[in-house]
Amino acid sequence: MDRKDGVDDSYSVLIRFDGQTSADHFYMYFNGKHFSSLEVDICRVLFTIDVQFTGSIEHAQTSPVGFTEQPSCPVCLERLDQDMGGTLTTICNHSFHCSCISKWTDSSCPVCRYCQQQPEKSNCFVCQTSENLWMCIICGYIGCGRFRERHAIQHWKDTEHCYSLELETRRVWDYAGDNYVHRLIQSKTDGKLIELNRHCALANDGCGTCECGMEAEFGDVQMDNKVDAIVNEYNELLAIQLESQKQYFETLIEDAEEENRKEVAEAVEKASSQNPKLVKLQAKLDKCVEEKNFLDDINDNLLRNQEMWQAKIAQYEESQSVALELKNKKIEELEEMVNSHLCSLFALLGISIIPHKASLMVFFFFVFCKCSLTF
């Protein structure tokens, strides 16, 4: 292993394989891959035709140091010279002058704002163990496996979330099918589950003697079909699991509301039984409410009777008014008749002066009595 072109973080490695097949597999897997997610550099794998060894390490040809361009500090934009007080390289592979980075008050990187944090340690949500952990890929629940307290399996029984990810190996287990499904897809031809292997012809250039090099185009089409099948299957699975999760949480809400109602009723009953004064007041209140309802009924009946009697009184007054009018009319007719008879009687007796109407009846009575005595 030797540095390449005088750059501190670039190396060239010579690897010898036992056979061409192993070399092809290594080439197809590592060529063009990034060293880490924080770096832009990629690994380049090349086949060698000939290797020459020198007598000592001093004869190895390296590029002169002066020909290598030094990078610049992202803060002051000056060249990173080793003689100017030293440089500092962060974990995200960014270099600065020590004097420049000392003025940066934040704990993150000035370039990418990367901040190194300690990863949170995962524990079982129930027993708090950190061994043999499984995470539900639907809701994120973390529980221990079957070799501990089996809380992950209990979560599947409670929620029917059948897919769980093993945190240590990153493999997905299907509790319903009782097998691993992280590399299984459904075939479009017969509908059977088949294993999804990494296709070896992912690079644009060939790999020499690899047997699948002649079937690159067919492999690409097959890979696209597999990817489409995986996407469709995942979407269907996600929709089913989300619907199941919705029903599960709706059931939890209904159970919680029912339990809350029971607790409120029990609390009211308990409070009522523990306070005798409250019981007496409640009984008195119930009696008052009952009496009030009774009085309300009586009042309603009286109001209805009042309306009925008012209607009868109005009808009676109307009938009395009509009868009184008829009576007065009859009296007037009788008075006129009496007056006419008196006039005839006065003329018969030779009385020319008609007495006052007020003494008419007395005079008439006197005359009547006199006539009776004569007879």
C-alpha cells in the first residue's frame, strides 16, 4: 500500500486474487463506490498487466511534493501550509487553519454544518434491554426478540404489524410467513416468491470473463421489472399495513373512551357513597325535582282549564246579552200595550187628564179596586 501522487488521503493498493472469477466479483462490487457518505471520492479498481518490484523502497517512483497543489482553507481562502501553525481536519474530511477554526464558536463544521453526535442507544420499549432488538417497520416500535422477553412478537400479536427489522443485521422478518423477506420479491410470471440477488453487471464497462457480461441488456430489463415489482409490492403492503394500523388505533381510542366513561361513573358513585351529607342533599334535590315536575303538571292543567272556562264565560255573557236585549224589547212592547189600554180605559171613564207615568200603575190599581167594589 502506498500513497498516490503525494496526497495524504489517497492510496493505491495492490491485491492478488486466487482466480479471475473472484477478481471480477471484486471489480463489479467495489468499482465506483463511495468510501463513505460524507466523501465525494470514489474507489477506482483497475486490472494490472504486469507488476515490477524494485530492490528497496527508496527506488519507488513518487510524484514530487512541489507538484501537488495544496488545498485552501474554507474560512480565510489561504493555502493550507503545514508551517503556518498547523491544520485541523474534521470528521467530515474538511481541513482548516487552527487559527481560523478557533474563531468558530459553533460545534458544527463551518462548511457542511456536520455535527458529530453520539448515537442514541436503542432499548426495548418494555424491558429496556439492548440485546436482540427488533424494530417494527410500520410504526417504529422496538422490542426484544424471541431469545429475550419476546416483546417484539407480542407487538405483532397486538397490532398485526407482521414485518420487523433486526437492528443488528438489518434483516426483515415476516411473522406471518415465519421467514426472512428482506431479499424476496414476487415473480410476475407465476406469483411465487423468489430471492433478489445483486446483479453483477451494474457497471457500464464489462468485467472480462464474467459469464453474465453477454446478458447485460437482458439483465437490465429484468432488474427494472424486479424493481417495479418491489415498488408495487411495497406500496400495496404499506397501504394494507396503514389500514390495519388505522383500525388498531381506532380500537384503542374506543377502548380508552369506554374505560374513561367507566372510571367517571365509578368515581361519581364512590364520591356519592362516601359523603352522607351529599347523599341527603341528592335525595332532597331529587324530591324537589319530583315535586317541581308535579306542580308543573298541575299548572299546565290549570292553564288549560282556565282557557276552557274563559271560553265558556264569554259564551255565557254573549247569550245573556242577547236574552237581556230580547227582554228589554218585550218590556217596551208590553208598556206600549198597557199605555194603549189605559188610554182606552181613561176615555171610557171620562178622564181627560192622563196621569204621570210614574203614578199610572197606582191610579190603575185604584180604578180597578173601585170597579170591583161596584160589582
